[in-house]
Amino acid sequence: MFEFTYPWVFVLIVLPFIINRLPLYYISKRSALRVSFKEDIDAVNRDKSEISGISNATMGQKILLVLLYLLILITLAKPQYIGKPLTQEISQREVLVSIDLSGSMQTKDFKDANGTLINRLDALKMVLGNFFKARQGEKIGLILFGNSAFVQAPFTQDLNALEHLLSELKVGMAGPQTAIGDSIGLAVKMFEDSNVTDRMLIVMSDGDDTGSKVPPITAAKLAKKNDVNIFTIAMGDPKNAGEHPIDTKTLKEIADMTGGEFYYAWNSKELQKIYTEIDKLKPKEVKEITHRPRFDLFSYPLIAAILLLLGYGLILFIQSRKENV
């Protein structure tokens, strides 16, 4: 669809007709030669009266002037082409995934698609990779915790970068302990500058809190105050609990306090099922923004006007050269 930004410019199309009908006189203040027999001279030159100005232009010149004037008006009106409406969905949810990298994540009690035993972290990376692929349009961040918590990836929509960072994770790279409370506190800090309506934190751990400066329940109260829903996932076979068994009571209390859910995943299928349930429980909220692209076209009539002038100037130049030859 075409439209003009300033359509009122076309009112000026009547300007030449108005100027042509105005009684314009030129009054000279210089001394003039008075001829007493002017009437006799006019009678002699009646058939040779000279016409000056635009009235003396040829038909081609008049057409050229009209075209130039119209092209200038079209340029000033600023024509635009308006494209088809484009709708963009903007997610109203930000997701943070907090991953336990303590030494117990090395325990091999999960199986891959071929039935081969793999450790808990590898199972987590496999399921999270699929989870990220389904999060198109959402902003996702990544927190890692061990002896302390740190941000591995701030909120981003670059899912390929997230998957790459996920593949680089190693057990113990954040220390052997489990700082669940600190990871929740860090997540709340990241959500402070957020302006979305849905803030979701997924905490995945296979042990109890052994190294936090902020107790997990205290951090959960802070999360509740900042409208952060926490979904906690306990990982691993209870038989392989090791030195620090999973504190399911605290994880469940954190989820209940913040309006989230607590899950227990003891195998890969169960872990995958949990993420599917989270999606159903907290469907993505989107905000639609409609935009119609606009493309300026004023340069085309302007270029056409310039080319007409240059072409006419070239014709006059060629004619003058022929006359001088």
C-alpha cells in the first residue's frame, strides 16, 4: 500500500494557476524615455508584438515545467510504501536455571537413550538441551553453584550460545560443596532489573545445602517477595545418596513458599517428564506487537526531476554547439 506522509503538499498544485492570474506589474524608478509617437510605432509592429516570459516557451518546455513541478510536489509529499503487517511475539517470561556442580553430580545412576549408564550432570545436560530448544523467544539465564554461586550466562535469547555453555560444564568446576541458598539469592538479584510479569527459577540439585552464606529458606523468602516462582528438582537415586543425602524437605518447602513445584527425578525419563510438566503448569505468556514496515520512496521522483533537468540541459548544449558550427 502506498501513502503520502504530507498529502497537504498537493494543495500547492493550484499555485501556478493563481500566480498566472495575478496582476503583476513591474514599476521602474529609473528615468524613462518618453516617445510621443508610441501609438504609431505600436500600430506598425502590431503583427510583430513580442511575448516574453513563460508564455513564450514551446509546448515541450511547458510540458517539462509541469512535469518538474509535479515531481517536486511528489517529493515534498514524501511517498511511502507500507508493507504487510508483521507480528512479533515477545515472551513475558524469563527463566533462570540453577545447576548443582558439586562432586556428587559425578554419580552414574542415570541412563541415556541406549541404556548406557551416565552421570547425573550428563543426564541433566541432555534434558536441558532439549528444554532450551523449546524456549524460542524466551530469555534464559544460567547459574552454576558449588562452593558458591556464579552467573554462567545472563538472560539471553541466543539459545545456541546457551547450549554451547551447557556442553562445557564439568563436575566440580564450581567446587565440591552445594550452595543452594546462595544460588537462589543470586537469581533474585538477576531478576531485580527485569520488567517481565513471569519470573521462573529452576533449581536442580542432588544434595543438601553445605556451603551457602544465605540459608535456603531465607533466600526463598526473598524470592517470594520479588515474585520469583521456584521449581526445585531433586536428582539421583536415593540409594546413592552418599555423604550428603538430598534435602527433599527443604527443596519442597522452597517450592511451596514461592508458588512453584517440587519434583524428584531418579532417571532420565523422569527428568524429561518433569520439564514437560513445568511447561504445562507454567505456559509461556506472550505479548504480540504488530508492526508495518515503511519504505521511503521520495528519492525516486527527486532523481527523475534531476534527470529531466540534466537531459534538457544536455539538449540545449548540443543545440548551441550546432548553431556555433
